[in-house]
Amino acid sequence: MIQAPAQDPVIPLPSGAALRPLVLPARADAGAPGAFRDYAETRNRCLAEASGRDDDDFTPDELLPLLTSDEHTHRRQWRITAADETVGVALLNVLHDSGGTTAVSAISVVRAWQRRGLATAVAAHLENLARSEGVRTLQVWTEHLPSDDARLSPPTGFGTVPHDHTARFLLAQGWTLEQVDRVSEYRWGDEARLQELRAQAAAAASGYRVVQWLLPTPDERLEGYAWMKSRMSTDVPDAGMGSPEETWDADRVREHDTRWLAMGSTVQVTAAEHIATGELCAYNELSLKGALDSVTHQNDTFVLAAHRGHRLGLLVKTAGLLAWHERFPRSARVVTYNAEENRPMLSINEEIGFAPIAYGGAWKKELSS
């Protein structure tokens, strides 16, 4: 397990602030004060200020497994501190599927400490670090509040984000907006409509059957699930982001499941199985963390290219939602993210009753050698 090295330097920043590497604890100890709890609380605060929502909040116990490195991603985090207060957070995740040439980088500063040059100084440090380690492409995903600012469009021509403080910072740093994501929400109310849509999908998918499981994935489903996850990394709209192809096998699925369970999450997978061959060819994931009345996240939904045209996306989504609602009737909302150009999935979501509640940006920066 890779942690941020203890000898990593503390980097002085403007206004008397500093960038301090975060060494992950062996356990979160959510009730105890300390650097890790400060990191988690500041992360949540920054997300709330950027999006106006708390859907992606994590407690320290939930966050620790998400930040821990594995053989697929080297994850490092930093706190931005000022006067013994954590006023921002930063991360650099190097993706080993890319051979180490692609990394996700993010910098968040609480509103009261913005416009003091902190993010600019942190960005320079992280980019120099990434470049020295062979990273050539940086990626970041942003949240945006509703705004009267002018709009920015990606090269895809689908969707816009406001030309707000976040966008202005990234553009000034040499980032390019490559894609717009839609955040959609479904609120329970018309279960009969879901039942009707499921029946319609089942009629169109007569050569398939629905199979479901809660993580951990049963042994007999590992290989099929792994293959679908690998194709998810290549076949969904990626615009110009250049995300690497992910190599999945049974061991990687087990690691994926272990991480989710260590976060305290319940994850349901609904898949479509081709009856004639036994091949898994579509899947949908729903997850819940924390209280049973908290928000549900619809994560991946994917259909293998060879099996499209049978309404399998609608089948696994509706079958998944109906089963989930039986398990967790107190979770009143389902939130999901989709690329604006992914019309097949957006059309299914809209048919079900998902409505847009926010938009985010997917950005890329190429680093010179």
C-alpha cells in the first residue's frame, strides 16, 4: 500500500499558507481530531460551496478506503493550511492503466481563502511533481453552481458550463474544457410507471434474463462483470479526455468490491444475461452509503456493443431501481452523472423520469516534457 512519503516537503504558499502532504492513517477514527478529519471536513465544505449539494459528502471512515492507493492508482493528498486551519485540499492520482502518463489532479480552496494565489501556487507544485514522474496528461472534473455568467461549450457541442470563477481559473492555467456532464435526479413517486417500462423492456429483450447481486460479486459472475467493466472504460463517450483503457479481471473486481464494502457502502448490480450463451452483456449499479434515508447513486450503466438494440439499458435500470426501492424505501432520491453527448443513456434516464439538476465540466491539460 503506497502512502504519501513522510519526507515530502511542506511547501510555502502565499498569505502565510502552506501545502502539507497528508499521510493516511491506518484507521480513520472519525471522532478524533487530526489532519485526516480536517481533510475530510474541508473536502466536503469545498464540494458544498462549489455545487450547493452534499450528495458526495464522505465521513472520514467512508473516505479513507477511497483515498488509499492500490496497484491501479497511486493516490496522494495534501492539505492547504493557514493559521492552523485547513483551508483547502489537493490530490494527485496517477493512473497505472495509462502506464503512469495520465493523472487526475484536483485543488479545492474554501471560498473565504480564494483569490489569494493559493490554488495557482499549488497547481504549479502538483504539475511539476507530475511532470517529473512522467505524467503527460492531467484530468479534472468540476462542479458549478447556477450562474448568470457567459457559457462555455466543449468541442463536442453538447452542453455548457458557466464561465465562472472555477472555469476562469482553469482556462488561465492552460486547461481545456473537453466534455460537459449532466447531473440528474430521480425522485420516487410513480412506481407503476417503472413497472410498465420494465415490462416493455423485458418484451423487447426476450432472449435475455435479469440477474442481480449485492457486492461482493459471486464467483460465477466475476469474469463476466470484469469484461463489462473493461468495455465500460473504452466504449462510453470520452470526448477528448484521453482516459486510458482499464484492464479488468476477477482479482480487480474483488479489489473493487473490497473498497466499496470498506467504505460502508451497499452496492447492487443488476445485469442482463444472454440466455443462449450465458454471457453477461449489460449492467447497472446502484449504491448507498451511511443512513438508509440518504441519497442513492446510480453509478455505471453499460450495454456491450454486440447486444445493443434490445432495450437492455432500460431493462437493467428499471429492474435495478424497482429491486432497490424494495430494499431501501427510505432513500427518496437517486442521483446519476452522464456525458451530455451520451444520448442513448440520457434518453433512458429521461424516459424513467430523471431530471437535470446540475452540470459539470471534464477538463484536460497536456504537460510539456
